[in-house]
Amino acid sequence: GCGSVYCQFSRMSSLTPDSLQQHIQSLGIEITKIPHSPPVMTVADMESQLSGSEGKVVKNVFLKDKKGRFYIVSCLPETEVKINVLGARLGQGKTLRMAPEDALQA
């Protein structure tokens, strides 16, 4: 539902990694950041880099709307993300699409 973290943060104009972590922790969710290098593009690549680590792996989907705003949606790896359904739930209609790869490098 739209009571989740990504829906709450979609309404914020600016978001930093620290403010996202603080918000998640304020919800009582324990979070541990594990840096990975090189960047990974699939859940399978992430899982191979994190083998032996405790906790859950999440899938992050990086989206952009027609106004140039970015969205990061975090979900369980097995979750099928339907961008048109997500766009409707976020009030964006059909304006969301996968963000270009070069935006990930910024």
C-alpha cells in the first residue's frame, strides 16, 4: 500500500542517504549499510557480493518521471515492480520510467 516508506518519501523534494536512513530507523527498522564495489545492476550480483552477510537483500528500482524527478523504490528481491501500477499509486500516472544508467553514476 501507499503507507510504505517509498510513498512517504516520494513527496519530499530532496532526499539524502542520511535522511532516508534516519527515517527508516524512526520506523523501528534496523538498517546496516554495506558498501559494495563495483556497483551492481542485478539482485544476483548483489547477493554474490554479500554472501556471508546477515540480513536481507533488497532490490532498488531507480525511476525518473517526465519532470526529471527521481524515485528509488526498495522492495524484496522477488517483488515484481509494475511501473504503471506504481506510478498510479504515487499519483504520477504513466509518467514514470526506468532512470537512465548515466543518472546512476551521478
